[in-house]
Amino acid sequence: MPPLSRSARVRAPRSQEAPFVLYVEGPRDRDILCTWAERRAPALVPFVRSAVILGGRQPRRAVEHFRALRAEAPEARGLCVLDRDDTPPAVQSEASLDEPGLELFTWSRRHIESYLLVPEALRRAVRGPKERFRLERFLREHLPAEGDEAAFRSMDAKRLREGPLSRAVGHPLPARRIARAMRADELHPDVLTLLERIRAGAEGRGAD
């Protein structure tokens, strides 16, 4: 198993405050979350930028890292953010990590990229009339109606962004560019819930 990123090194706390660590699957997840935090809760950006990269959907790696952190800082708290992917709902309970002080947040949609599928944000992210024209066709053919949460939850947003969306505009559309094009009022309730969970962890609140 490859080592965790350099940001994952365990450090003892520098003050009397309990340290907080955020775990995410990959650098793209961290970048998207950073951009959303900039939009809605700038004070949380440092906590997101220092997130530990798991290298995929590997919650046990978060548990192992967090246990090592708690050995040095017993009051530490953590939050592990995972894509739902095709994991059965019964496996996604809050208690599934079974590690005191370490909480789990699983997106209700399949991937974090699913929350980038905001038509107005996509329109702002593309450049030039030709791209905009092609994008409109993509929106008509591939995006569910606004408010059809069941359809969004079943959608494979990674495949959609890397395949049909890239072909529609003529090139890959980076996830971070779309996130930067989003306004604070376009963030999904799931995103707002996660930001509040990060805030709670950073302030030393949450379940043991």
C-alpha cells in the first residue's frame, strides 16, 4: 500500500486546542472543497487545504492514521469524507468507522463531482460561443430536471464529466474551474452540511 501524502504526517498539537484532521479521497476532492469553502466559509479553508489524501475510497487508512494521531494527541478529532460510489446504503452508517473521535461523511450522490452539475455554473465555466452552444445541447441531453434528486443520486458524474461533457465542449473541463464558477447560493445542501461538519470539528464539537 503506498504511503499517505506528506500532509498526512502525524504531528503533536502546538497548543492546548484539540487538533482536527480532515480526510478526503484525492487532491481533486480537496481542491473542490477548498473552492466551496472560499465561497461560503473562508475560515475553513486552512483546514481543507491541510486535508489528508487517502488515495481513493480507503476509510481504513483514515482509521490507521487517526489512531496514530490520537496516540500523540488524545483529544484529536477527525472527519472522513467519502464518495458513495456503489456502496450499499447499509454500509454507510455514521458508526461504520468505529473509531472514537473520527466521524464519517458520505455524499448522498455517487461522487463529489455530482455537485458540480449546476447549469448556470457550467455556462460560466465555458468560454466562447461555440462551447456555449455545444454545452446547451449537453445540458438538454444529459442533465436531469432541476430538483430530480433521485436522478442526480444515480448519475455517474465522473463518467459524465470526463466523457460527454468533455466531448461537448471540445476539451476536458476541469472540476476546479466549474467549482470556481459556482456562486455561494448554488451550493447543494449536502455541501453546506459538510462545511458545517468541518466547522464543528475544527471548533472541537461533534460526537465521540
